[in-house]
Amino acid sequence: MNDMDQQSRWPVWKLAILLYPFAAGAVAINLFMLGLIGPWLGLATISPWDTLLISAPLGVPAAWLAGRWVRALMDEADG
């Protein structure tokens, strides 16, 4: 990979910032569904607001992993 290709690559942190809303939304949906299953397991339910508050910090590692995954796909597509 030459110097020009190296400079034009998107770093993982930029991809993670771009993907954060989607990753945090996916975490929120999964937590809310888990909260709906909670009473069946004898646990308390999770309100939608609590789900959003919990998913905000949990979206950061999810976005980072999604950014790494997309970066690997981009590298694979570049050859």
C-alpha cells in the first residue's frame, strides 16, 4: 500500500463515530426486548427511558467493533 492509499483510508475511530447512532440503537432495541422477557424470568421490566440511558454508554464499544468490522471489509474490498 503506497503513501497516498494510507492517507485516504478511513480510520476506525471515524467509522465508529459515524456508526455510533446505529450501534447504540441496536443495543437499545436488544435491551428493550430483553426487558420484555424479564418478567417471564422473574426479573423486573426495563422502561424505554432506562433502556436508552443504558444503551448510550454500551453503544461505544458496539460502535468500535462495528467500525473495526467495516474497516476490515473496506480493506478486503481494496485488495
